[in-house]
Amino acid sequence: MHTAVQSIGAHQPHASSVARVAIAGATGYAGQELLRLLARHPLVTITAAMSSGAPGVNGAERRLPALARLWRGDITPLASDTLVREADVVFLALPDAAAAELAPGLVDAGVRVVDLSGAFRLRDAAVRARWYPETHRLPDGVAYGLTELERAAVARARLVANPGCYPTATLLALAPLVAAGLIAPGSDIIVDAKSGVSGAGKTPSERTHFSECHGSVSAYGVFNHRHGAEIEQGVGGPVTFVPHLVPLDRGLLATIYVRLQPDATSGGRGEAAVAEIYERAYADATFVRLNGSALPEIKHVAHTNFCDIGWRVDPSGRAVLVSAIDNLVKGAAGQAVQNMNVMLGLDERTGLL
Amino acid sequence: MHTAVQSIGAHQPHASSVARVAIAGATGYAGQELLRLLARHPLVTITAAMSSGAPGVNGAERRLPALARLWRGDITPLASDTLVREADVVFLALPDAAAAELAPGLVDAGVRVVDLSGAFRLRDAAVRARWYPETHRLPDGVAYGLTELERAAVARARLVANPGCYPTATLLALAPLVAAGLIAPGSDIIVDAKSGVSGAGKTPSERTHFSECHGSVSAYGVFNHRHGAEIEQGVGGPVTFVPHLVPLDRGLLATIYVRLQPDATSGGRGEAAVAEIYERAYADATFVRLNGSALPEIKHVAHTNFCDIGWRVDPSGRAVLVSAIDNLVKGAAGQAVQNMNVMLGLDERTGLL
Amino acid sequence: MHTAVQSIGAHQPHASSVARVAIAGATGYAGQELLRLLARHPLVTITAAMSSGAPGVNGAERRLPALARLWRGDITPLASDTLVREADVVFLALPDAAAAELAPGLVDAGVRVVDLSGAFRLRDAAVRARWYPETHRLPDGVAYGLTELERAAVARARLVANPGCYPTATLLALAPLVAAGLIAPGSDIIVDAKSGVSGAGKTPSERTHFSECHGSVSAYGVFNHRHGAEIEQGVGGPVTFVPHLVPLDRGLLATIYVRLQPDATSGGRGEAAVAEIYERAYADATFVRLNGSALPEIKHVAHTNFCDIGWRVDPSGRAVLVSAIDNLVKGAAGQAVQNMNVMLGLDERTGLL
Amino acid sequence: MHTAVQSIGAHQPHASSVARVAIAGATGYAGQELLRLLARHPLVTITAAMSSGAPGVNGAERRLPALARLWRGDITPLASDTLVREADVVFLALPDAAAAELAPGLVDAGVRVVDLSGAFRLRDAAVRARWYPETHRLPDGVAYGLTELERAAVARARLVANPGCYPTATLLALAPLVAAGLIAPGSDIIVDAKSGVSGAGKTPSERTHFSECHGSVSAYGVFNHRHGAEIEQGVGGPVTFVPHLVPLDRGLLATIYVRLQPDATSGGRGEAAVAEIYERAYADATFVRLNGSALPEIKHVAHTNFCDIGWRVDPSGRAVLVSAIDNLVKGAAGQAVQNMNVMLGLDERTGLL
């Protein structure tokens, strides 16, 4: 029963491959997660994995020991002409400014793009100019990639702006209630979110130094976080958004406070009213699991593409929604692959379960 | 320079001792912290440390190895007559029901009591009956021991009901603003709190099993937590309180969302208005540190009796208050010692810096 | 692009299924990991998942929220006749005594068994009687399931005794060097191992209470751990084995100290000598990754079936071997599936990459 | 009972102060711990706290929020003439090269120095030149500051080389057994040590990035760590030393493997033989706690100056010693204060219990 040592995802396309894919920014946390997911995806072939870091870097085995035997290939320097030549779909896991500069040209050259940066997420030009001043030009055919709520737009997009991790967890819980008109007029919308430290990226800093995070919790970015603008775009109004750093690696939990329409929640009917809306919105959404009053926990979604949502409503209409994701999967690389599946006309779950 | 091995806090009263103190419930987390603090307190002598656990238990060195050489004494079985005979002040770090039963008799016998349970925290009989049905009788002379705001009442009390950890962090931030009338009428008050796992006590359970907490965050007790009632008592109105378990041992951070009086916050004056109220309220409070817009973090208060408070207010009057404590010190044993100091007429900081 | 919500691994056998499998003890940590792996295995069908816990328990969604949508089925009470009737291969993830009692009957009834307990790991009757006195009868056809080194025996076994987590990491590093005669005669063999807390199982205890483990490291079981006997069986001589509990959930790192044959390591040739032996032993072993002098870390193997091995040898022949696995995957459920694959004549990697 | 807000440890010397002390390198982790300990020391006054970092930095409250109200003073730029003028004892918590350059001049100018760097720990010039090539000149009157074993030398020293964290834990366990001749001739001495991440200092790096440490354990510096040379100096022979990084902030546990003299350990007398030696060596050592066969754990020593030692010996003479300290207290700042106490003729425990 000899099983020769070999890797999955080598350069040769699978017989069954329907698309060639490339990753720009493959050594960051989202980039590595993309490599892991795409290497085992049965219907695509990784043709390039690039890093904008120091040149001289090739030899992924040495740089990415976790991926040895899962992916065989080299990390190469970023080269947009190679991306155009060798890939049908390009994932950008780059800093905002780099993505803002690179993406339009790729789209012009006919490549389809899934962009994990924030450069193209905000539709309103003035708002975008405030939060992403690096974004000078929008390519044609941009869709916001909150897959479950934007499938049709994603399917025909040239560039999918993959949502931020906080907006993903928050909007999957809030957007259906807003759309259904269940939020009371004038209700404050408050989002208190807790994220693992991998959300801050791979570049060392005092804030993400182990001894500064371990045993601590801190709020940051109050009234001043770009994901707040993205959440406000999604709900169409003002939101108080406060993210917190908690001492774990992967995962994000958003606790959301709103008041519901009194007539819809009287007599203790509030939780059922919320349930009905969610069940309709997510009837065909494998990756959204509805927990009802059993509130979600990060451990149940870590290392998966699921978003778990739970809720409680009191008789006076006060509602607490809790939403949990893995920030690197449903909040980044997993949703990016889900979007790619939709763009390619595949079952959106392919390679993700 | 030989220094014979010896312990601090042995049975012999210090020359300078002004009171004999005893601990009922000395092996739980709050009880151990009381032992640690009282053993090095320069003006009191520990005369008894009792546990309600299995009898046969004596030999604290074996049970409490962290305290070896810091405190020398035996853990003895709970015996109320010994408490009455040997102590001037008794700390109860017992389950609610045990404290509810034991405390009134101690007070009747002339002992002063600092009770770390919830049994006597709620003043309204109906509310208390709902949350603490075990409490059948209130002793005379009960004060609520949020020291900074209740010094006079604590000084003359026979029994101090030491506040819960969540209410301590929350009310130190909220109560001065409520008292000053700065909260906008009709504003929702939302408290999203994050606590280390030691707050759940020392009894093993699935919820506090290492592998269930590590790498996870979860909300619990939504619309149904006794500390919510205690916070509502403190602010005199309804509060939405959602506690969360975060993967660290000690520390608690409360993020509080309110709307302030529009006329007090217009023109960007909101943060200064909050600052002025806090500075007046805490002018003589060593243990409340005002951080302004530099928001507190758990690591700065861990293992201390400090409560750090920070705040942000936007031009529309939305305010975010952040308050951090060590749940076992300012949220339990430290505040209990602070209350004892006030009861005994000592500088409230004695033994706590 | 509607994708109806559905689960993978429902009761209907896949068209391609080659075997029906059942799990006894499906709610413990190893049992849950088995469910996760087997639910996505393309060539087997889960026909039963049983728990020896309280009866009344059915409704896995409620008990195992992490597995919702990944596996659809009920946890049922343990019933050996059902196992015999409905499964070709049964995984036992039970306490030692329960496995010792259940396994022989299953084998007699013609079912093949992968046992994750320790009941059948020790071959010598006297040694087994000391460490596993619950094991009264050995079934026929027992193999020790350290897959890479026992493939032929596993392939024909009726019962595979799946190795302990510590022995797996240790023996994959040590056994080839012992077999090749590279260890110096008379050399002490010292194994200092560090394990995540999930290795202690799911039953709450003081030792595995979050607040007791967080921020701490402790040694345990010195000269008195059953895995020490299993390691000694594997190397054929005495071993000093000291396991430690470290504050993480999943993963195990063994640091091994031996002296090598002086003539094989002189002139700085020691590391090459070790490399040559490993490369030969693991030429066809996808799941053993040889890191050379770049020592393994737990993070690179967490959530995978890999065992990473690194080594350093100094000119005097002192060698340090470092071996890392995920204790719940290669140290339990993953290796169990790997063994099942070998028993069924499948590629041993099926469902594991 | 008004208690004006004020700090402890302000610039004015206490009435009872016997010495003026200064810290060079006050913002690193050891430096902050020195500030914390010295600010509450009853018999010394902090006259300067300096940082070699960017100038412009003054306003410790902003840089060191954890110390607000515990110490009131400014962090000032490093200035050796000020140290000479304003301090009787200077603590150097600087990088090796900076300490190597600064210390001799301070000693020449009559200041007594406690140096927390490694620059002056190694006595043998050739060994020192290999590991600390930055050290060009040794001041007169250097003592190695493993307090319990070097009190007389420390008392008269001009410069105390404060031991490294790994050597402190290791040598307190090993040195008495070596001195008593209990180690078997030719026995290997193996030290497998596990340290919290604060031991790596405050400068952010990929290795100490939260997401790289959390959930992982790694070995490093095999056959090539400066603390190995320091341990070998302490035992007078070769030692195999392998440090590991474990995911906690503070604390260090060393597991030590040796063989004892057969005639001293036969008949199961090994543990008693070890106990007798330790009890004699540490009869007057408050900070060394002897646990016997109840092995130490990091949690029992965290935030204290204790070193806990436990041991097991089997009938064949194999011994496992386990030693635990807080790397920032007994492994750095606490032992430095203990050494200062000895230098000043004070009770060595002053300010440390």
C-alpha cells in the first residue's frame, strides 16, 4: 500500500479544472488561507501565488511550512502581466493602496478579480474618498461580495469587493431585518464587535505583540473605523460601531443592539418575527446557520465558512443579535472562494465544506 | 545576612493591628485573593480562614500552594461561632444561599460583615425576591459597597454588600453621569461587558472547561442576569446588559453606550462635559483613573484595585464609555478590603497599593 | 444559483461508498473529530453515532452545534447490536474500560474495529495488566496502529489499537533511529512532551478548569504515565517520559534527547545521518514532514494529520529531536481514519488532506 | 474620609529612605517591573527613570498607563552623568551592548550597579568573548547575583550581574545537588525549559506576534543559546539546554533530567536525599519554596519573587527536577531588587512580599 509522497495542487491543471486562479498577496494570513482553500478546491488550479514582499523570496516550503504537502509551488514576486497571462480569476489579498492601483488594469485586461482589500467596497464616491483616498478609479462591473445577499450581482461582476470581516458578521444579521422593516424607526443601531488578533494582519506591531494582547481586551477605532462606514452603507443609516481586540487568534463575534417595531414584537412575538425573516432570507444559504435563542460562539465557526446567528428579543422590543464567523474564512478567504464559485457558475459550497 | 524562612501574616496579631478579620469561603478565587491581600495588610490580623467544602481539609499549604510563605495558617471548616468569637470583621466569600443564611446572625452577634455574595445587594424587596429568593431576612445596617460613591454609608454599616464585578465597572462609569443629568431622557443604556473566566468561580463545569473557552467568545445571560438588576438599581432605570465570556483569566471590560443631553454636547463639547463630571466625582478617588479618550485596557488594571475609565462622544451626542477592572480585585476582594478600611476608619488605600 | 440548504453525510450511503462506519463515543473531543472527518470522507457512510452518556440524548444539532450542516444525524445511546448490524467498521472513542469490554464481542461478530482507547495497545500481558487492568481478553487480530510503521499489520487486522497521542509523536521520531541502530548503547532516552488541554478529554475537572490552565504550565505523571509504557514498548527499552500541560487547546510537541553512535556522528555528520534514516523510513509517508534543522511548531500541524519532525545533533553526538502533531488528529481521530483507509485498501490519505 | 488622589513614590525621598535608586531602561518589561517594585519599596527613593528610546519621550503616564498612581515621575532620556549624580544604586535594564558600554564608567564613578543584561555574567574571558563580544572591559567588584547562593559576594559587590531567567530557575534546582556531589559522574544534564513570551522582550517581531505564538509551542536556540553557557558556568560542566516558547505572558518552568549517585538513591532513598540537600541549602531562603513530589506550576509563582522546586527520583537513580519562576520577577526585576537589598544591608525580602 505504498503511497508516494506528493502534493495536492501542483501546477498541472486537474482534468476537471474549470478555471486558472492566482493569488496576489499569498503570504499574509488571508493569502495563506486562500492557498489552503484553493489547493484543495476540486475545480480550479492555482497557477500563481505572488508576494509583494522582498524579492529573492521563492521557496514556499520554507516560508509557509504549514502548507507543505498541501500546496506545491513557489511564491513569486508580484507581476501583473503574469497574472493577466496565467489566470482567469485573480484574488487580491494586498494592502488597500496596492489593490486600488492594480485592480482596474486587471479588469481592463479581461481578468476577473476578487479583491479582499477595502478599496472598492464603498459605493458612494464622497464616502469612499474619505476612507479610501488611495482609490482613484473604479473598474467597470463592481459588486459587493456579501454572497448570500448579492448572488446575482456577484455572478455577473468583473470585480467582487469582498466584504470586511466586521461588516460580514454584522450585515448578515442586520440586513434582512432592515430590509423587512422590522427595525423601529429612530432606533439606535449599536454594534459591539470582538475580533481575534489575526484580523490585524501579519505585520508585527506593539498592538499585536503577544505580551500586549494576552490577558487583555481593548476597544479601538471608536467613531473612526472604515468598517463602520461599510456597515452604514449596508444598513442605509447611522450605526455606532465599536470593535474590540480579544486574546484569540481566529474568530469574530458581533453583538448587535436594536429596537424592533413595537407592533411586530408585542405579546412576546419578537423572536418568532425575527426567525421568520431570517428563515426566508437564508432558506438556501448553507453557510448561514440560524441558532435562535441558543447564542453562537466563536468556537463553533472557527476554521469554517459558517456564519452563526442567534437572537433574543424582550417584550418591549429590545433585541440583541449575535453573529459569529471565522474572520479569515467567512470574513475573508472563504467568502472570496464562495464568490469565485458564484462567478464561475459553480455550486457556491464547492471546496468549502 | 541570614534571613530565617518565615511567613507573613501568622496567627499572632501585629503590634499595630487594629482589627481581627476572618474569611468564610477562603479557597474560592475571591477568597484566595482576600487571603493574599489581608495577609499583607499592615493593620489587620487574619484569625480564621474557613471553607465550607469537605471537612477533613486542613493544611492550606497543600491546598493553596500559591500562598505558601505569604500566609501561614490552616483552612478550617466553616463554624459561625468561631467567627463571632475570633473576628471583628468577617468576609463572606460564599455562595448566595450560604451568605443569606449566615450573615444576619453574625450581625446580630455584633460582628461587622463584608459580604461578597449577591444576597444583600438589592434594596427593593420584590426585585430581591426575584433574583435572590434565598435571602429571607435583611440584617440591620446594610450598605451597598461601591466604595467611591458610598463612603459615608459604608463607614457606618454593619453589613456591606460588596458589589458584583459587572456592576462595579459599569456603575463607576455610569452613575456620575446619571446623577449629573447628562444622559439624554429616553436614551437607551446598553452595557456590553467582557469578563475573564475567573468570574465564573472555581467549580469546574463544561462552560469553564479550558478547551471550551480557549479560542472562543460567547454571550450569556441576555435579559436574564442578576447583575443586570443590580446595574438597573444603580442607574434607576432600565438597562440592556449583555455579559460575555472572553478567553482570559482575570479582568473585565464594560463598553457602555448612551446618548447624552444634546445641549451639553453640541459643538464637540461632549467629551469635556463628561470629563468635568468625572473629575468632580472622583477628585479624591485614588482607585478611579480617568483616561479620557485613551481607552482603558484590561492589562493595565489586572492584579490591581484600579478602575480605569475612558470615553468618546461624537458631535451628535452618542457616547461610548469604557471601564476596566480586575474582576477579582476591584470587582471582589480588593473592593471588599477597601470597604473594610472605610468601616475601620483607615485610609481606604491601606494594603491595596 | 439557488443552493438548497442541505447537509453532507446524511444517512443515505453515497453511490461511491465502500463501507458503513459507526462511532461509539461520538460526543467526546476525539469522537467529534471523527464525525467531522468521516462526514466529509468521500468513500464511507456514517451509519451510527452513539454516546454512552445519559440516555434521553438525541438531537445532535443541539449537542454538537459546531457540526450542524456538516453532519446530519442523531446521537443515539450506545447499543452494540446496532453496531454489529449496521457497520462494517466501528470506531471506539470510549473510556478504556468500556472499550475493553465492548471490543472483543464486536470482533467476534465480524466487525472490524479501530479502538482509540488504550485497552489493547500493550502487547506484553504483564505490562498490560499493570496499566490496563480492565482489559481481560484480547480479540484476535490486533495490530498497533502507528500507520506509517505498521501498514501491513494494520491492513490485515481485525482490531487496530490506535496509538496514544504522546506515543504517536514520540515513536515516529524515535523508532526509525532505534531500528537503524543509531542510538548509542546505554544512552538515556528522555521525552519531554507538551500537550494542549484537549488531550485531557471533555470531562470538566479542576485540572482542566480554564482559570487553572491559563497562564500556567505543569508537569504531571512523572515515572507513572501509561503512555510511558507504550513508548517503551515502541523503543524496546527504558524511557524517561514527562508530559506537560500547556495553555492551548490542540497540539502536542515532544522534545526528545538521546545520544547517537559516536562513529556515525563524528565530523559533524550527525544531522545527515539522521536525515538519511528518516528519508528512507518515510519515503512514502505523506503525513510525516521532515523539517531538518528548522524545528517544528505546533501551529504548523494544528487541524491536520501531519507529524512534523526536526532534529539537531552536536559534534559530540548529543541529539535533540522535535516532533509535533495535532493530538486530536494525527494523535487520535485522523490516524484512526488513516488506519481505516489502510484496512479498507484505500489510499491512506483519503479524506485527510 | 477624604483621600486626596496622590501617588506613591514621588520624587521626594521618604523620611525612611536609605538610598536613591535609578533605572536605565525603564520602559521595557523588566524596567516597568522594576518601577512597580521600587515605587512601593519602603526604604529607597526612585530619583530617575530613563529610556534609551526616542528622545521627546517624557510623560510616563501616557507611556506607562499601568503605572499611573503607582509611580509619579517622568521617563527621561538616558544620561549617565545624571545617573552618577542622583543615584546610589543604578539598575541597568538595557540591551547587552548598551550595558557593556555604560556600566564600567558608572562603577568607576562610585555608583553601585545591578545589571540585568548578560554583559557581565560570564566569568571566563574566552567564553564571554564568544557570547558577549560587546563586553570589552569588566568593572572591578563584579558578583554573579543568584542571590540565595551568592549573598556574601553580592553584599560587597560594586556591580551585580543579575542572572538570566533560565539560569535562575535552573541553577537554583541544580547547583545544590552539584555542590553536594549527588549527580552521578558522567550523567548527562538536560534542561528542557518553557518560557512565557515576555521573556523575549518588548520589541515586536514575527516570532512574538500574537497570532504566531497563540496556540503554538516551539523550541529554539538548540545548542546555541547564551543562557546555556551561563548554566554550564553554574554547574561546571556541559549541559544540554533547550528553551521553548509557550503561549503565556509571564512565567518559566524548567524540567531538568539527571542521574543521581546510585549509592545515595538505592532503596528508594533518592527523593529524601534530594530533600535533605535542598533543605540545608535553602534553610534561610524565603523565596525558594520546596514542593517535594508535588511539582510546581507557573501559576503559583506568577507575579511573585518565589522559585518553587519539586522533584521525583526513581529507584534506578533517574531524577526529574522541576523549577518554576516568574521570568520578570525572580528571573529579572525581583531578583534585582533582592540583590539591591543585600547590597544595602537590608532584609533581602524588603518590598518583595
